[in-house]
Amino acid sequence: MSFEPSSNAPILAIDLGKSNSMCCFFDPRSQESRVPSVPTNRGYLRSFLSAQKMGWVVFEACGPAAGCTIYARNWG
């Protein structure tokens, strides 16, 4: 699957926490955002990322971000 994000593509920013992570969904077109908290565990994050249709996924710079980056790339 190939996807070329644009400046109007939805954005998901994730702040990874020890037991919970904060996710910020932002839609540049509508300027709407939502910020849910999700469990920080491998199985949940894998299913969570595969269910999202985002143009951009942004993670904080930390050790666990490498694994999440791999998941995000694998599921488009």
C-alpha cells in the first residue's frame, strides 16, 4: 500500500506513557481534535494503529517509539 500524505491529511500524535498513552487526533480540514487515553501495551497498540486511517503518525522520541513506528509502517 502506498500513500502520499498531504497537508490536509489527518494527523495522529502519540505520547507513549508507562501504562497509558495520550493520542491526539487532528483533522486539518475541520480543525477538530480529540485526545483519548489508550492502554500502552503491544497488543492493544498493534490493533489500535491498524484501525486508524491517518495521513501522518507522530511519536515522541523514546525507546518504545521504534516498535510503534514498525507497527505504523506495517499497517499503512
